[in-house]
Amino acid sequence: MSGPVPTDDAVRAPSGTAGPSPGPLHGGRAAALAAASAHYLRGEPIDMSALAAELGVGRATLYRWVGGRDQLLAAVLGEMTERTYRVAARGVGGAGAERILTVLDRFMRAVVGAEPLKAFTEREPRLFIRLATMPGTIEDRATELLTGELQAEIDRGALRTRLPTRTLAQAIVRVADSFMYAHYLGGNRPEIDQALEVVELLLRPCPGGGESPDAAGR
């Protein structure tokens, strides 16, 4: 359910992307992430040598900050996932499964139409699929967001589930990814409607109206 796509002013690249000698590890990582995000959103490739020069540091320092190119790209895509998800959820009414499905529908359609994502996948389709569909930074961020969304509906009494909240969220993320990125995995097109049908089944109430699993299983 990764969503590396800007949809409005709320998802523009971070400001203040770079200056010479960004400082200690945390500040340096933040500067690198901001600069890389800006390149991504403009549809530009992220080259570590060029990025290090832009930040006014050596390659070794940049690698120490971010851990490597794949890790930096995963962090960028994870950040974009959160921004896109929050935009998709903004202003959505309803409650329970209906609300969750509406948010997911908006999110997935925004992702598959994203120009920055199209530019990235045209250059490096295999890398994108590996980063977006395997366990790691991007899946963890999406699962965390959806866990919070599901738990909010459970807490307000609008949703009962058969699984612990985090387990359910992770299952939904993996279902969404497999259908949303079907065209990168050998299919002809994204299959968003099919993804929503499967998620709807996962969100159906417990048999007999039983309670959702205890919060300890979140």
C-alpha cells in the first residue's frame, strides 16, 4: 500500500532541503531525506554522488547518514506513503468498514496515477517492486498508518474485526500492494476494485457480533 505520490500542497517536498555541512547524524539524515524527496517529486533520479555534492559532504558521510541508496529510497517512499495517505483520509466521512474502504480507494487511485511514481518505475521497476512489496520501511509505515485508522474505528464502536488490529492492517497492506501493483508483476493494469473486494471481506464483522481481539493483540 505504498504511496509515493504528491496530491496537493500538503504533500510537497520538505522545505529547506540542503545547505553545506548539515551537521550531526540526525540533522544530516533529515537534510538528505529532504533533498532526495525533492528530486523524487520532480521525477528526477537520485544519484548518491550528486546528492552528496549538493549537500556539501562526501559520499562516505552521506552513506553514514542514510545507510545506502536503497535505504534512502525506501525512506523517501515511506515518507510519501504517509503524506499521500493523510491526504486521502482528509475529509472522508462515514464510519467503520465503509470509511476504511473509501480511504483505501482514494489512496490507491492517487498512487497509480502519480507522475513521480511513473517516472521512478520507468527507470527502476524491479527496485521499486522490491522496496514497495517486501517487508521493510515502506510496508511498516503503511501498516502503522492503517493500524491507527482501524483502531480508531474499533474504539468508536464502528468496527469489529476477526484479527488483532496490526495483523489485519498488515494483511490489508499486502493485499492492496499485490493488486495495486499488478501491472508491474505481469498483469495488464492495476486491479483496485478487486483489492477493495478482498479488503471488504477482511473487514466483515466477527461471526455472531463477537468482540474484536483484545487490544494486546494490536
